Amino acid sequence: MTNSKKEIKHVVAMDDSTWRIEESNDFARVYCYVLAGKSRSLVIDTGLGILDIRAIAQKVTNLPLIVVNTHGHLDHVSHNYQFDRVYLSPADEEVFRAHTSYDVRYGFFKGLLAEKHLPGWLARLPVIRGHIRRLCSVPTRENRLAIEDGDSIDLGGRTIQVIATPGHTKGSICLLDTERRWLYTGDTVCSGGVLLHFDHSAGVATYLASIRRLIQMSESFDFMWPAHHILPLKAEILYMYVACAEAILAGTANTFDHHSATGTGIVARCGDVALSYRAEKGE
């Protein structure tokens, strides 16, 4: 039984058994999702650490909760410790361990301050310092289980199919809600652009293969629900990313260097989409 009529701050009801949790501050905006079946509910990603994801999920559904991470980055896994069972691709286990460490998280938030051209001394103010420490100090728990390409998750009258889409990270996945024809893409497909410049990214050619696979499956879904930026998305954007990746691989893309809190990359902008990558991973 769900509480679909109840209005809850930070939550958008997508239908009577699907909710989007919108987690945001001055620097980031992340979407997590709660999908209820008849026997249990699925939480897709657990956010950056700003909101109490488990408490919010329990307000919209009283069914047992499981979690699937679309990948291991810090803005998707921060409240994993709140849950008994969390599914993550083994290919992102190392990424998860790094992104739940204090040093990596602190470096990211410090980088965000610099990206906003805010002075470093702001991080030393008691209020801001305390907030950053809370976001950086993530409890860890050995509650992770492996999830693989082709796995199906039965929520009771609602089936979720796992689709491996390496690129952004080597363990990135998308989740197909087969009955509703909705695809949850994590960071594999977003409106603003996709980052492939991390040490743990799979590279442009691998990402291109993942997007081509989604195009082959596009008759199975009507809308895509990403973890950031504009939503929902339609399949047309997949073709834009194919064109961008192909231009990079052909050496014909217009590119520029870019530095951000997430690192340094070469950016190829192709119309409404962009890919950030490293030269050694552009082949």
C-alpha cells in the first residue's frame, strides 16, 4: 500500500506507485527514484547525502526496500548504508569505495567551491565546515550484492531489467521498467552532457557501443529518466550522442579543454549534447 496522495517535500509523484526524490543544494541536483511493486519497492540511487533517502522512501511506501545503484559515484551512493540490500555492478566496487572515502569526497566539495569562484576560506567557516564534514563523512556497510547485465528484479507485478551501459563508469547500468516503458539512465544519458574523463571511465568507443545498444532497445521504452538536468528525455537524444561520439573517434569534433570539480577533460559539443573525455580514452 502506498501513500500517493500525501504531499512530501522534495518528492514528485510520477504515478501512483513511482516517485522522484529531488535532492539539491547550491552546487548539485540529483534525482533518485522509488518504484513500488506489489511485494517490495526499489530505490534507484541514494543521492549525495543531503536528504534522508530511506526516511523519504518509507513515507511513500511501506513495502520492503532494496536499492540499485546506477553506478558508484558519490552523488548516487551516499545513503547506501541505510539499507540492508544494495545492488551494485562489481565493475564499480572500487569506484564506490573511493567515493565513500572522506578524502575523495572532501576534494570534490572543495573543487565545487573553486568552480563557483568562491574563496577557499569559506570552507573554514564553522557552519560551512560542519556541513561539508557531514557530507564527507559517510558511514560504510558491507551490504552490497552484485548485479549483472540481463538480471531482472521482480517487485511483484513490476519487472525491472538491468542493462549494462559502460562509459561514464565501467559499471554503469540503466534500468528498464518494462511494464511502464520507462528507462532510468543514471548518468549514462543526461541532457547537458556526459562525463567520460575519469580514470575509471570506459572511454568513448565503449560509451558509443552502450548508446547504440540503447537505440536497439528503444522500442521497449517511451521516456528516459536521468539522474540530473532536464527530464524526461526521449530517444532522439541517443542519436545526438552517437553523432558526438562518432565525431570524436573520427577526429572531426570541435573540442576545447575544460577544468571542473570533477577533473580535466576535452569537451566535444555537438548541438544540444556534449561529451567530456581524455585524449587517451578517445580511441
